Amino acid sequence: MPPASSPCQLRFACWNSGSETEDEETKGSDEVEG
């Protein structure tokens, strides 16, 4: 799991705890939105 140095990574960490697959999908969407 990446270090929680960025707010985005912090959110990913929370999602990753619940579902790794969901975390990957959200990453792509969130990155595009900015």
C-alpha cells in the first residue's frame, strides 16, 4: 500500500481496506477528474 502522503492516497487506502478491486476502479476515475 502506498504511503499516505497525499489526500488522494489517503482515500485510496480507505477503499483498499474494503475492496482492492473497487480501489483500482476508483483510481482511474478519480485521476481523470483531477
